[in-house]
Amino acid sequence: MSVCVTEGVKVSVQAQYLVEQSEPQQNKHIFAYQITITNEGEQPAQLLTRHWVIKDAHHHIEEVHGEGVVGETPYLDPGESFTYTSFCPLRTEFGTMRGSYGMIRPDGSTFEAIVAPFALMTPALLN
């Protein structure tokens, strides 16, 4: 599990390998990751953008930039959380993801909520 708090916004990540959707013989490994974003601060914050850096075992890096997450731009009052699940395909049995969310406060100030690096690993590598 990966956990990071930036300006009162806590981002927790749990990843898992999806055996039934992966095809290792074709170098297709599918990972799901569940993210919970919790506003532990004293001011509201809204997620506007996402930025991911995905690296596989061959050090191939892919960057993803986009609006919101899963089609949403959640607004979190203090004490509120938002949880979603997404997916990442990799060509290797191991990789890492890290990133950030572009956040905005009601006063217009912005900051990047950091997503600490987390591993994507097939079950065979966990043993």
C-alpha cells in the first residue's frame, strides 16, 4: 500500500494483479488499483487533473495527463473521502506507478496532491 499526505489531502493506493484479464504469454499484464482520497485538512479541495508516471521492468516510461478521475472531479469537504478503481496494463510482470492530482481550493489556490510510488507485481513475484 502507498500513502501520502499533501496539504491535508491523503492519497492511499492498493494495487492487485488481475489474473483472469492478463495474458502473460502475450506480455499483457493487467493491474487494478484502488485509490482513496481523503480530505484530512481544514479547507475544501477539488480534484481537477491527474498525472501518472508508469514505469515497467524494462524502464519504459509512459506519462498520462488528464482531467479528473474516472470521469469525475470530486469536491471534498474536510473529513470527506472519494474512492475509485482504475486499471493499468503493463508489458512486464513488474512495474511502478506514481503521480499527482491537481487540486484547487475555493479561494482559487492550487496544489499538487502527491501519489506516492506503488508497485505493480504479479503474484509469482510476491512469493
